[in-house]
Amino acid sequence: RTLVRAARDMGVRVIDRCNLTIIEEVGYEWLAPFLAEQQVEVVASLPCYLEDNVDAQRGNGVFEASIAALKKLNALGYGDAGRTLTLVYNPQGAHLPPPQAELEVAYKRELAERFGISFTQLFTITNMPIRRFGSWLISRGQFADYMQLLKDNYSEANLQAVMCRSLISVDWQGFVYDCDFNQMLELPLADRRAGRRHLRDLTGVDLTGMPIVVMDHCYGCTAGQGSSCGGALED
């Protein structure tokens, strides 16, 4: 909260990548009103507008808690022109997400008709073949097939907009990476032989043209319509 207040006092745009269910947890009753008070944009994962699908992926009761949280955010002005509420979709299995614009229409229709919920926009994100999802693929013998799917759907046009070309990822200790996924894989910025680079080491440093650490998981961002923290890269 101290960090958010300080950033907002400086006029900095702040986004909370929010787990909707936290809003319903005991002890976090302050969260939604605080975000609204500070004009913080909310980006929240909701992998489907159907209860069975969400609970199958995230656990029993997650959908119900998510809907309750969304209603609270709507009541605070999120979902209209005043406060931005972005929902995030990712596939439940080893396939690419559908076209983002078409899915957004379906989400808005279904959530409005079923629950009276509105939101600003929908992002679709490709599942990356690392960590938990990577382990899930391996356990089902699908890792090689999924990697081939990503490679077969590679689109060179996505290279102009991948997030690692314009953003950096900073962990909680201040160490810097090319993207969130490289952070999860502990692949530090630029020359790995030099060890992890800290944010303090980059003060006044121009990162333009610095090499980006690239490995096979990067196909996840360039496949199909593309994928980034801002959703699809192509319309």
C-alpha cells in the first residue's frame, strides 16, 4: 500500500495483476476499496465464464468467489470508463487461445446476461511450456507435441511487439530479467556469465540493442496471434 500510494502521488500509472479470489479472503476486505481509491487498474484472471470449467482448472469454489469479487469491483466503478478492469483468459489445455476479439464479445455477453457483470477488455494469453504447465505437459506425455504446436504456428510479425523488446521484469529483490517467464526460469538479463543484474546497476544505462535471452519457451509469445502481458499481439 505504501508503494502504491507513493507511485500514485507521483502520477505513475499502477496496475494490480490481481487474483480475484483474494478480494473475498478474510483480512483483505480493504483491497478493492483501496484499489478504487488509488485509481489502480485491475488485471484479473478468469479462465472461463462457466463455473465448471473454472473450478476444474483452479479448484472448487474459485468461480463463485471470482464472480463475487467482480461484482464488488463493478460496484466501485470498475468496468466502465472510469476504472479499468481487464480480464485474462488462458486455455485449459495444450492448445492456442482463440481470437481475442471474438472471445471478448462472448465473455461480455455471457457475464452480463448471467451475472450483470461488466468489464473493460479481455486479454488472451498462451500457456507457456514452463513450470507448472510444463510439468503438466510432461506428466501427460504432451510436452513435445505442444512445443511443436507452438513452432508450427510461429508468426514472424509478432517479433515486433513481444514484450521483451520494450519491457523488463524486476523481481521482488530488484534483480532484472528480459521478461516474466525468464524470471521464473532464473535466466538473468543479457550476459548470463556476469550473473544477475540488479536494478541499481542499470541506473543511467541505455538498454537499447542489448541482447535478449531467448530459448524454446519464447515460441509461446510468437505463436498464432501472439501473447504478452498485454494480451494478443495481432488482431
